[in-house]
Amino acid sequence: MAVALLWYILQKVDLKELLEKFSEVNYYWVFFAILISIFSHILRATRWRLMILPLGYSPRMMNLFTAVMSGYFANIFLPRAGEFLRCVSLNKSEQVPANLSFGTVIAERAIDFLCLLVLIFLSLLLEYEMFACFISKFILSGKKSNFAIVFLLNHWLIIVVIGLFLLLGLFFLRKKIMNLAIVKKIVAFLLGIWAGVISIKDLNNKSYFIIQTLAIWVCYYLMTYFMFYALPSTANLSLIAGLVILIVGGLGMSAPVSGGIGPFHLMVAGALELFYGLSQKDGIAYAFLIHTSQMLMVIIIGGLLLLLSLFKYKANSSIKVQ
């Protein structure tokens, strides 16, 4: 899917012209944006530690950072696999039960989604017409989404009836189902996840947690905005433009595609063209520059930390066996 979308985007521009755009890049700003991004990942690891502390565990920062970066690394190759890998990584290094830490990851994602909604609302206030036009063109349009809506409208009664029969069946067989060994294990696992989700209510320092959350999103914004200066075509874009592109990029990265490859490029380039009058090749050049630089950083740091953690785990396992 990601490869197909990337191929579709590259068909829109001359590859030679795109490469020429990269010869104009001021890599000082690219490097600066990467440093800000790394700092945001450190903040994310620190915030995650705050969420795990109420569960009775006190993981070390290096192991948390390794788990976070390993997760981002995995997401490049398999959508959403990173959330599981970071929990498994923390389990291996700090013996935090994976279901508990996964619950904190779910809570973390919910908080980040709420932050994105707040930013979308803010953007609608500042740039209502342009943002509404973008949502209509890139998110609500498309035959597939229209087909799904029409199908649900035409078959809603059948879906409701099937759902009711399933619920009735589960109700009458609930005792037998709950006594199954596998169901008991699943329930125990889900209860562990729920404990991780609600751990946020027991935070020792809620104000510090809020400050860290705000700091993470400020880093995301600064990374997006400062990257404008890396290309002559985007160097004069406004502060509000940075906010809009941050939101559009966030929506692209949330698509169920490996590393947001394709949707991110399509949406960011489309927004720069639609909102700010950039040419298609300039929009695509910016999208490729910010996404590729971040992806390379994750591959290098995340991949290296993942390998080191695997070697460390193997060495510890050998010592225990001996």
C-alpha cells in the first residue's frame, strides 16, 4: 500500500527536478529539526515513565527511550507494530508486564489524539475556509468512503439484527464462555491493559505530565516550522502555516500505512499547494524532505538501539543459563 501510494506521488513530478530541489536544501535547518525531534522522543519516554510509576514499576530512562525508538523503527515496516514492540522491549529490559505497559500506550495515544483535535479546532478558528476545503478534498472525498457510507445506510437494519442475535447468544452462553481457560487468560490480559489505561488518574505529578505533553507538541510544531527554512520555496511561510502543516502531517501519519509513507506526502504536499500556492513539486519536495529526514533518524537511532537491546538480552540469557 505504502509503495503504491509513493509510486502514485512520484508520477506527479519529474524525478530529476525533484532531485534538483534537494540540491537547494539548507541542511543546517534539517539537522536542527532532527535534534528537536530527538528531544521530543526523549520527552515522550519521560512522560511514559510518569504513567508507569503508579503501576509499581520504576523503569530506567535509557530502557524507556530504547523501547520508544524501537517502536518507531518497527512502525516504518509494519503499521502499529511499534506499540507492541515497545511494550515487549520494556518487558525484557525492566520486567514491566506487557499488558500493563500496553494500557499506558493506549492512554498515551488517546491523549495525543485529543491534542490533535484541539489543534484542529484551533486551526479551524484561524484558517476555517482553507482547512474545511482541505478536509473536503483529501479526507471526505473518494469513492471507497462513499461506497462504505452508502452500504451502511442501505443495510443498517440487517447489521443491527445480526448484532442483536450475537449479543443474545453471548448473554445466554456467558457462564460457559467465562469458564473457558482461554477466556480467563484473555480477561486477565484485558484487565491488565485497563489497569495501564487508568494509571493516568494516579499520576504523582499531573502538572508535570501536562507540561511534558505540551512540550512534545511544541517540539513537533517547531520541527515542522523550522523545516520550512530548509527550502527556498517554503522559507517565507507563516507561523500559522506551520500549525496547519503540523495537523495535516499528523493526520497523514495516523493513516494505517507503514510509517505514514504515502498519505503523509500526499496530504502535506496537497495542503501546501492548496493553501499557500506552492507548486506541486515544491510541496512534494518539502514532504519528502521532512519525512525522509525523520525516517532516517528513526532507522539509524531506533535500529541501533533495537540491535543493542537484542544483544544485551541474549547476553543476559546466556549468563542465566550458565
